[in-house]
Amino acid sequence: MKQHTLHRVLIAFLLLAAPVAPCFSHELQTRHATVVYQQEDQLLRFNHRISVTSFSRHKKDARAITVSDEVRSKLDSIIEKIEVLLHVYPGDLKFNVLLTTAADVQRHYKDYYGIDNEYIAFYCRQNRTVFISVDDVNEYVLAHELTHVVIDQYFRDPPSATMQEVLAQFVETHIEF
């Protein structure tokens, strides 16, 4: 009897929580990242907004390349460009990318740091996750946030927040796509 009641309470809780905490049911693995998103169109929009020229040249010769393949290639390519630009190469670079809305990015930031903002993307060191607004991102914003990932995972004692921001802005302005 107690298990039955507990089971009913659990189901009620999940049903009530569902509209508040959307299910990120899709995952895409790259060499370094796990990309998590709710709907297929988010991955399509993300892919469309990230332009990596070197990838586009190779794409013309590829047969039956998928959106997932493109996103994998673009993310890994940007990471490699950042590593070369900064001359830092983290050993086992692993992180998450959460594709979502600007409102959700801002809500997550407030949840983690207790501060209201109007960010369209940020990197959370606590769980090694880049939160990105799919409708606002571009390759420079993505490179900026991925620089935080590289710095975080390269240095045992990361530089100050100010220095990390300087390095991320350096990459954002000097990276070539």
C-alpha cells in the first residue's frame, strides 16, 4: 500500500514538473561535447547560425552529410582553432552544450549565480556546460564561450575571471572562420 501511494505521488510530481522543466530528450556526441536539445529544429537552427568556412568547402564534396555531422564538425573545428590560437591543449576535453532559448539561458544564469542578466550564452564551470540561445548564437559567440571551456579545462588553477574574459574576447576577435 505504501509503495502504491509513493508511486502515485511520484507520478503527480512528474506531471506537475513537466511544463516547468522541459525534457531535453535529444543528444548529439562530438569528440569533445555532448550537445543536448529538446527538438530537432533547435539543432537545425543552431547549425544554420554557425558558419565555419573551412567546413563549408569540404561539405560540397561530401555525400549524404547530415545536420548532426555538420554540427559535430563545426564544434570540433572551433575547439581546435581556439587551442591553436591560445596555444593550449587540454588533455581530455569534455563538456556539454545546452541548446535552448534566451529566456532559459537567463533563467539558468540566475539559478546558478543569483544575478539577473540579458545573456544569450554563458559557460557554467560547475557542470561544464555551455548554455546557448539557439536563435541568437553565431560562430563568434560560440567561440567566446568555448574559450571559457578550454581555459577552464586546461589550467589547474584557472586565471581570474577578468583574464578569462580578456582571452575569450581575444579569441572572439582573432579567430578565422
